[in-house]
Amino acid sequence: MPAKVDHEARRRDVSAAVWRVLATEGFGGLTLRAVATEMGATTGLVTHYFPSKQALIVHALELAEARTRELVPSIEGLRGLAALQQALAGVLPLNPEGTEINRVWVSSWDVALADPALHALEKARYKRWRARLKPLVEQAQQDNDLPPGNPDDLVASLAAFTHGLVVQALFDPRAFSHKRQLHLLKTHLEALRP
Amino acid sequence: MPAKVDHEARRRDVSAAVWRVLATEGFGGLTLRAVATEMGATTGLVTHYFPSKQALIVHALELAEARTRELVPSIEGLRGLAALQQALAGVLPLNPEGTEINRVWVSSWDVALADPALHALEKARYKRWRARLKPLVEQAQQDNDLPPGNPDDLVASLAAFTHGLVVQALFDPRAFSHKRQLHLLKTHLEALRP
DNA sequence: CGGCGTACATAACAAGTGTTAGGTATCTAC
DNA sequence: GTAGATACCTAACACTTGTTATGTACGCCG
């Protein structure tokens, strides 16, 4: 069983190329050739690591989720509203990588809405995100920093606010500077305080 | 100068076909052939009314905006918070047509992020939407139904909340029933009341 | 009725698509 | 050193893509 190259590492190289293509061209521009030339190789290499384009897309989406998770700064040491604010701010396009990730994310919604399998994946991803936010919301409610009521509703509303802000910021980064995004988030959370 | 067919009417037929394709396949599936077969014609007809695919895309986006505007129910007789709630609720995917429009809308963000010209159009569209909401927000502030402060910030936040809700509802219509969407909107506005 | 310009079908085009099949080099294991 | 498996390139495949040119039918104006 030969192992002249590190299979996993090489696969990550392909991943990186996929990512770069997505960040610049969006899902509409994701082709095997684009990925191949991006890493100075041929389609043969790409298909060697990913059996089909569908597999490549799925992988790209997993990648986006993973990157999102590691982008969001640690909320260790924080709890309640402060942790929540940190968690939400971490999703915003406040730096080049955050912008990149969100571009990929938003751009994926086209394929995700058209393809049932991807649709299901995206739906599950949203669910997971809300589940991760929920305990923070509940803490904030206990601290009387957020109004009482169904925490699931609050989580959904906050997720909505955040992603809606992401989209607007992507299309008009000038009007939605980093400072303003954070200000909007902060003000929004304060306005909700009972 | 012959006029055996109503040029404008025929053009609208093409429009309708474009729309049906977008609603089912998204922008990724928008091709001249798809439009042509959708209306039982050939690519020759399509190109006769739209010189290029880019023109077709631009037209499709204008169509989406027009449909959105006529979808939103009249807010005549209403003012302030009530009008605002109505205006925002009108954007939500609460019926088949609303769902269709939003699907097209969200799906367009892929191409819109990748193409500079479309990017500019989308940015302008967002700006127009916020401008239309602004007077309602200001009225609501005067009525003390919304907290004081920069109205532009409030508008952006409400637009964010609404569109973020749209996206979540598109991906999980079961979890975001019509009733719940309206409930979330109502609760959200109430929570903002000073 | 003859000419002209519009409306569209037909069809070809070059380019780009995902997928698949050899082919070759190179390493490991014996 | 030989056998076998992996890594990757080359190249072809069958389509699909947007665009363009050609042909034809047909209503209007003179």
C-alpha cells in the first residue's frame, strides 16, 4: 500500500483551490477546470480526489461551515448577552476572511434552493446554528438582558437579523462599514433589553 | 412599418417564461434553451426579444422587483408602525407567489455577487427598499412606537431582520409557517417598542 | 400586386461542461 | 528486482452553453 503523497494533505490542497474559486467566482463559476487551473493541475487530479462535481459542491459547503466555525471567535469566559453578541458579531463580514466566507455562503443559496439534497443540508445547517445560539439566548433571558418568551423565537429572530445584515453588508460594504455593522448589532441588542 | 404582432405583449410572454424557469430552476438553470422550450419556441425567438443573456438576466431582475412591489399589499390608510408591519409582512414568503419571488430573489444573489454590473443593480435596489421604508419608521418613531435614534439604522436593522427571516423560511418552510413568520415579525416589532 | 421589413425557425458555430478511459511514472512491499 | 498499487496527465466523449447567420413566411404600404 504505497503512500508517496499524503492523501489527506493533497485533498486539502484541492479544497483550498475550490475555496479560492468560490470566493472569486461564486458557485456559478465553480467548474472542474477552474479548480484545476487554480492549482496548476488538470481535471484528472480533481476527479481523483472528488468523484463527481456534486461531491465537490458538498465538500465546499462543509468547508464553508468549518471555516465559519473557526472564524467565530471564542466565547470562552463570556456568558449571556456578551457571549451572544460575540457569537453574532463573529458571523459578520468584518474582515477579508469573513467577507469571503459570507460571499461563498450567500452564493451557495442558488444551488441549495435548486437541488433537494443541498437544500436539506442547508436547512440542517441553519438548524445547527440556531441550536448553538439557543443556550446563549436563554442565559441572556435569565440575566434579564433579553425579553422573556419563547427562546426559539428569539434565536430565529436574531439569526434573521444577523444574516440579513450580512447580505446588505456584502452588497454595500461602503454603507455598512465594520464599525456600523457592530454598532447596528449592539444597538439592536440593546433595544431588545427589557 | 409592419406590426403584425404586439411586440410588447410578446416580450411579456418571454418574460413570463423566464420567470417560470427562474422559479423552478433558479438562476443557475436559466438558459436560453430552457426559456425557449418553456414557451414552446426556439432560441431564435428569445434572442429576437433579448439581444443577449445578460440582457435577459437584467430583465429578470427588474421583473422580480416589479413583482415584489405589486405583491406588497397597499398600506393606504395605515401609517406608522401598522404601515411598517404591513410593508414588511408583504415581503415575506407567505403565499406561493411570495415564495416564488423570494426564491428568485435569493437565488439571484449568486450572479449578483459575481458580476459587477448586477452587483451595482442589487445594491441600488436595496437602497431603494430602505428608502421606501424610512418614512414609515420615522412615523413610528414620532408615535413613540419605535425607539428614537438614527432612523437609517433602524431601517437597515428591520430590513435585515425581514430578509434574514425570508431566507430561513425558504429553507425550512415547515419550521417557519406563515403564522409563525407573522408572529415573529409582530413580536419583534413589539419588543422594540420603548 | 410587388417590395420591404418584421417575426421567427433552423441550424450551425466555437467554446465550455462533467465524466470516463487509457497511459505513464513512481513509490512500497516482498 | 519485480509486482502492484497509487497519483496524475492526456485526451477523448457526449452534451450543453451563448451567439450568429441563413432562410422563410407574412402583414403592411406604395
